[in-house]
Amino acid sequence: MSGETRLMWDEGVAGYNFGPSHPMDPIRLTLTMRLVEAFGLDERVDVVAARPAGDSTLGLVHRTPYLDAVRHASAHPWEADQRLGLGTPDTPAFHGMHEVSALIAGQSVAGADDIWLDEVRHAVNFAGGLHHAMPGAASGFCVYNDAALAIARLLELGAERVAYIDTDVHHGDGVQDTFWDDPRVLTISLHEHPRTLFPGTGLPEETGGEEAPGGAVNIPLPAGTSDAGWLRALHSVVPELLAAFRPQAIVSQHGADAHIEDPLAHLALSLDAQRLAAEACHSWAHEHADGRWLALGGGGYAVIDVVPRLWTHLVGIAAHAPVEPTAPVPEAWRAAVYALTRQHGPRRMTDGGEPGWRDWANGYDPADAVDQAILATRHAVYPLHGLLP
């Protein structure tokens, strides 16, 4: 093994740009990398730029007619096929869309290669996590589903069991749908309830297809859920399922949009709770998957205050060099933020919270909406894994 952790990064990923009025501002990627560098984390990992994913790799998940449509829209954005989710307000077409989407996908697939072939224990691609893209359509700001492609590569390389943990505020629908009937993949998504948020899926009753009962796990939480309830839900479901499934690799998605400041959703998390979730995924990878962990980014539209801090914490955790939550944000980075955006960046790597949660083993409150959600998920999926709900 050449190193413990690999950070997949190519400056070209910032070309994933839907335009100045779109909430998915690529400045979030650039600012994250600059903050990683400001803390010296780039010296604690192998920073590697992988090649774009080619047709054979993209074809592990995406259908040929869709790939052809993306290429056409990439060259002729005004002719994008909206029936395939391209050229819509959510996912506008732009010149070079295929190339940069394939570049992002290539970073995640290469990270999957690296952890499976024991080049490194952990790999991070915070530009990835584009979990809404379907095999035959774009959706929700996502063109190619790099998370699903990375999992498909792990299976191609011989993995028999891969667990996917999605902590984005939106349901990881594209990954779930891709592996709906594949018993080798366990998809777990913790998200805001679909009645109040896109994409309108992710109910507890969605538990996998006939060929993979229990392969999909969904924990939809009510709008307004804050740190204690969110962390309680995560820890009341995920560890037992991982122990039962025995994954050989873990792929996790760390969308930053469950944060209270995010403009597109309605959960109320602090950065500190999100950091603890990243720490948990790291711990679970070592406990259940011999350390094989691919960590991805995802959504996140508080592009200055939240996204760069969370994903810098993610890189530090993966590098076994975690950033102290109370650490001040380097002034050089804050100056760069102002130069690029004319806005002031945050001053510390914490929101000032020290979140905790009640363990499920200590009992539940049948009148509590979060506990109701947890219990619904456990009842729906635990028996399919031989577990008592």
C-alpha cells in the first residue's frame, strides 16, 4: 500500500457549472480544496487526478442512448432532450457537460479501484456524490451517477457485498434504483421525508426488489429534525445492518445540505453533527470492511459557510488527521473567499455545538416523530436481515 488515503482531485471538476443562477455553484469545490490546502491536509494524503470515465465504465450503469444524448447536449445545449432530464431548470445543459461529468465520475471510479486493490485504505472525492442520476436520465443536478458507478466498479472487480450510506438531505434515489434487484449491494439513505422534499421517494416500505429483499433501507425524517434526532436515527439503524450484511467495502455520500443554513431543504443540523456522521462512517469502514472506504461529497448549497468546512473535515477524518472542531479558519483562506465572492467566510471549523444522541437500546418514545420514523424503518427492513426490529 503506497499510502493510507487518496484525495481524488482535478481542478477541471469546477467546470461542472450549470450557470450563475443555479444553486449548485462550483465555487464550493474550489473553496473546499483551498481550505484543505490551508490546513495542510494535501500533505497528509496522496492527491491524484484520475482520467475521465470512458464509455465502457459509464456503461456499467448508464444506457447507451442516454450517453449519446448527453454527448449531443454537451455539444449542442439548445438541443438537449428534456425527456431524459437534460436541459431542464434543475439540470441545464452546457457546453462540455459530458466531459466534466465523466471527469467527476472518473475520480470516484478510480477511488473505488484504489481501495479494492489495496493501493490505499480510504479515498475521497468531494466533487462526487451525484446520487440522483438514473441509468437512463439526468435528475436533480446530476448527469452521471458516480456513486453508482463506483459501486459497480467494485462489483466488477470482485466485491461480493458493498454497503452504500447516504447522508444527503435528499433521498439517494439513483443509487437505490440502480441496485434495486442486486443482493450484493445494501443502500442506506437517511433523508428528509419525501412529502416535503425532492425527489419524493425514500419511504421505509422501499426495501428492495424481489431479487434483493432488504437491499434498500430508507430512514425519512420529518422537516425540522435537528442534531440529536438525526444522529439517533443514523446510529439506531446503520450499525446493526452493517454487522448483518458484512460489507467488504463502504461507499458513503456526505451531502452538506442537511445543514440548518442550507437554502433548499428543511432539516436543522449543525456542522458538528455532520462531522460526527463522517467520523462514524470512517469507524464503520474499519470495523466492518477492513478499512475500505470511498467517501463522496454530494449536495450542499450554503457554498461558503458550510460546504468547504464539512468536506475539509471529511478529508481530515479520512487522512487520520482530523481538524480540531474549534480550530480557527486560516485567515489566508478567508481572504481568498472574499477575493472570489466578496463575502466573508466563517471563522471557526465548528458551529459551536457538541451534539449527542440517545441510544435506541435505552428505549423509544412512541409519541416522538423521529422515533416513529426509526421504528418504521426497523420494522420494514430488519426482519429481511434476520434482525429483531
